[in-house]
Amino acid sequence: MARRSRTKTPIAEQDPAIRKSNFDEVCLGYTIEEGQAEAIRCLQCKNAPCVTSCPVMIDIPGFILSIKEGDMQEAVDILGKYTNLPAICGRVCPQEKQCEQVCKLGMNKNFEPVAIGKLERLVADWALENQAFSKHIQNNEPKNGRIAVIGSGPSGLTVAGDLAKRNYEVIVYEALHDSGGVLIYGIPEFRLPKRIVKKEIEKIEALGVTIETNVVVGKTITMDEIIDEFDACYISVGAGAPNFMEIPGTALNGVYSSSEYLTRINLMHSYEFPKYDTPMKRSNHVVVVGGGNVAMDAARSAKRLGAEHVSIVYRRSLEELPARIEEYHHSVEEDIDYHWLTNPIEYINNGAGELKGVKCVKMELDEPDESGRRRPVPIKNSEFIIEADTVIEAIGQGSNKVLLTTFPELKLTKWGYIEADPKTGTTSIPGVFAGGDIVTGAATVILAMGAGKVAAVEIDRYVRGKKNTPVTTKSLRKDKR
């Protein structure tokens, strides 16, 4: 038996000096031989904590054992029982804060945890390359019901796939011209290639799911129409409305929200100009405000678009940085600079309505705030200016209001998100379920998927129960009023 390595099996990546000028994927993935070498490291725990730490409860020891034994189809089948988007999760899921964080091998200070995410990607990519998908046989039996899913992001795709497997007719309505939600408009090509997203979506459509794009629920079709025509619906419209700091100079040319900046690059393909006639402004000095994965994506995208100098301004320290540590390391390798314990207080006008600099103040950490992190407070007389012709604010997003403003019966939280039971996805309207960022606020892809899996079970239970009672969804809604 091969000796168990103390460290993760190395994985190939593009050289930083080359990749910082292209949008090709940074991580190149394991070969099967490398994956088997990594799979040997798994302890095959009987009560595996990695499983309970996974929002979709994947049988992690099971699929890793299949890799070790060289049975890739079996590994595909195991993953397919739990996740509809393994090639996506294997790339963007924060495994280091979930399954890998509790890996028993990694609990030994002399060993690194098993590279669970990289192994998931290996299996998923092998399946896509070999068309070796987990088997789901469509039958000719009458459908159990009709379900509408509003939004084609990770939560919506998950609930759609799971309900199709339960023999439901599922129609997904997407407001944009392409399906995938944040997977398409929010995450750059170098981290999540669009071809991978499209292939994963094609797998879900192959289950019988219909996706209709350019449909804005609340405008193109109303919630009243959906409630009349479907047995239940699932709202997963995300949280893509940009937040701004609202400091002086916010209206200057050159100040972007991360939502706009990344959508122009990703959904509108400005990174492929001139193949696509949607160019981005050419920037020389870019400042990105924020410390999450979105800030990393924006900064690294700006560097690839040709910016001479890109820096991230974050009001806390590296220790509090919410972004994935892998993304941080990649950004440093790509010559992204950091201003720690720093906060913008004004955007400076060049006299012609354009940005020429960012006035900042140094911060220090005080007592913890409501998030549990130490609260940053300004240091007097510590102001300084960073030269910039472009600022990208990556400080979070709010709820999408288009649907919510046209459906006032739906109960919202004080923050403007849909109030839904996290254990079921049920909302204040019977037959209407919700999950993902529109419920939690901006979170991770895998958490949104977890919400979709939970809701699929509850929607199935709800529809089956409703068909055994004379009360209709519409009358239940009227009772609620």
C-alpha cells in the first residue's frame, strides 16, 4: 500500500507571469493518476465529518474511494446522487471552510487535509469529457406537477434538477439573456469557465427541465399568473443589486459597482473584445474596495484587462479577510497590491467629472461588532491619497427589487430579503418557496445549492399533500391575505 503523503498532491496552475494577462483558467486540475495519489490520503472515516459539513451532504469518502480504485463512473454516480453542479462546486466552493476544514487527516497538525474540492472537480470534468453522466431515466408516467423556478443561478438550477428527477415538469424563468445567474455574470472565466457552466446546465436540461431566458417575473409575467398556472414555485433571484459607500464623488465617471464591472466583463464578454463588441474602459490605476471573493475577482479581472497597477483597499487586516485564501494567494502572485486597515472617504474629481484619486483614512481594530469581527475605527489625521482612474466597490449586494415590489404579499425581512424558513424554504405564501441569496443575502454557491436541495424535498411534499386535499394554492394565498 502506498504511503500516505503529509501534504496535498500538487496541482498544476498557469504561471502567474503568463496568466495575469489572459482569462484562461488558472488551476489546470488533477490528472487521474494525481487524483488517485490524493485519494489514497483519505482515511475513509466511518462517521465522516466532511459529509455533515457539506451543505449538500455528498458521500465524500464514497466518491474518493471510487477514484482510488480507478472506477471513475462509480465516482460520477455517487456525486450525481447529491449534486447537480459538481464541476462548478469543485472550482468555486470554499472547501477550506467546510469539508476540508473538518477533515480528520487535517486535524493532525503534521498533515494537510485531503483536497476534496480538487477531487470533485476531477470526477466532474472526467464525466463532462467522457459524457459519462449519472444515469437518470425519464419515464412516460404523468408528471407529479408543474413547478416554476424563478432565477437560473445555483439555487434555482439545483431545485430544478432535483424536482425533474422526482418526475415534475419544471420551467425555469431567467431575466437575463443567458442562463446561469451569478455563475455566468459574476464569476470570471479564469476561475469558472463559461463552457463548464453551460455543460452543467445542459445536463440539467437533459433531465427535462425547460429554461426560458429574457423573462422578467414581475414584468414579463406576474406572480399571479405563476400561482394560477403552477402547483408551486421557487424564487431564487439572487442578490445582485449593488451597494455603494455613498461617499463624496460616488457619481464620478470611473466609479463602478462590482456588479456592473463583472457583468460587463463576464455576461457581456468584454474580456473577449473585439470578438464581442462590448469593450471596457481601459484603466491604468485601479482601486478595488472590499475583501471578499468578489473583490478578488474584480481586481484580478482589472489586471487582465491591462491595468498598470491594481490595489485592494480593505478596512480590516489579512487575518479578517473573508475571501478564500487560495484566491488571495493567486492575487498576490499576480501583482495585486493591498492597503490593509484602510477605508476610502472621498473620490477626487479631476475637474472634468472624472476620477483621479481615492482619499483614504487608516483604520485600527476596536471591539468586535455584530459580525463577531473586531470593528474598524478611523485613526485621526491619517488621511492619504491613492492615484486612481477607476474604482470598483465590492462591498456587497442587496436584494433584487423587480419581483418583490410587484408581489407585496410576500413577507420580507428588515433587510429587504424574502423571509423563508431555512429548514424548508417555505415563505409567508403557501406554495411559494425561496432560497439562495434572495433569502440569506450574498453567500456562497454551495450554500445556495443546499437551500435548493432542501426546498426540492419540501416542494415535493407540499404538492403531494395538496393533491390529496381540495384546497388550492390560490385559495390558500387568499386566506393568507
